[in-house]
Amino acid sequence: MQAWKTSLAAHRAYVAVDDAGKLIGFSDIARGHIDRLYVRASCLGQGIGSALLRELERDAPRPLDVDASTTAKPFFERHGYRAAARQTVTRRGIELTNYRMVKRGW
């Protein structure tokens, strides 16, 4: 938990909340790299992720990059990001595939 707090404090972060004030999504960026973009599963398809991404992109340096999961890859492609490399990362002993994606200009 402390590592997340430290990381978020060092990044520009955004949150999305519902009408009741419950967290439904968040995102953060540092030095042109989108570190996290998350939307609660029950809120997918409502434009929350797109709104968070627009906020990240608004004043960000170009190009932007993100390490997108296989699941998130189509979302970023719809927003103009292109896969630059397929990667394998290990998290807690489990190998995962993700994609380094880049958006150069808009």
C-alpha cells in the first residue's frame, strides 16, 4: 500500500467517482508514461476510461506510452495508440503478456 501511495504522489493522478462519491476509476501519468488506468468492472462501457484518458492526454508531453494488458490493448488502439512491442513481465512469480503502446501526436 505504501508503494502505491508513494507512486501516486509522484504522478499526476485523476479519479472518477459516482453520484454517491464511490471510487469507480482512476488513472495516473508521469513523464509521458501512463502508469495506471482502471475502471471498476461494473462501470465498463460508460465512457469513464475514455474520460480519464482524455484528462491524462490533455497536457501530457508527446509522445505518450503505456504498457497495456492484453485486455486493455483494444481500448488504447481505439484511442490512437499503436503497439510498439509485445512484452512479458513477471508479477509475483506469474508471467504476464503486455504491450508497449505509443501515441505520437494528435
